[in-house]
Amino acid sequence: MGWIIHRHGVIYAEEYGWDERFVEALVAQIGSDFLRNYNPKKERCWIAEMDGEIVGSVFVTQDSERLQYYGRFWSNRKRGALV
């Protein structure tokens, strides 16, 4: 989770000029909520790799009765958000 928080801070600072402290604090809160409320029967988090390089992360979370998916991928080859 620490790597995901850090990487989001770097990416949003580079791409949007956002203050890393703000972004990292926001993502840290989201990560903390995920860990505190984690339901191993319905939720997951993965770190994605391509050719030995970390290229992103994927979350499947439950919000009430629905499942939600969020993914963020980045590398020198391809960047983008999956929603």
C-alpha cells in the first residue's frame, strides 16, 4: 500500500502539478480505509508488473451491495487510468 500511495503522489504531481502532500494524504486515507474495512471474500488489491517493471495497481472494492473497480497503470510505455 505504501508504494501505491507514493506512486500516486509522484504521478499526480508530475501530470497535474498537484502538491504531493495533498495527493499522498488523500491516497493514504483511501488506502487506510481499504485496509481497515477489507473484506477478503469480496475485495482485492494487486500490483501489476510488465517485463519485471511495476506498471500499476488494481483494486476491487465493495461499496454497499455493489463491487467497484479502480485501476491505475503507468510506465514509460503506457499511462492511463481505468475506471
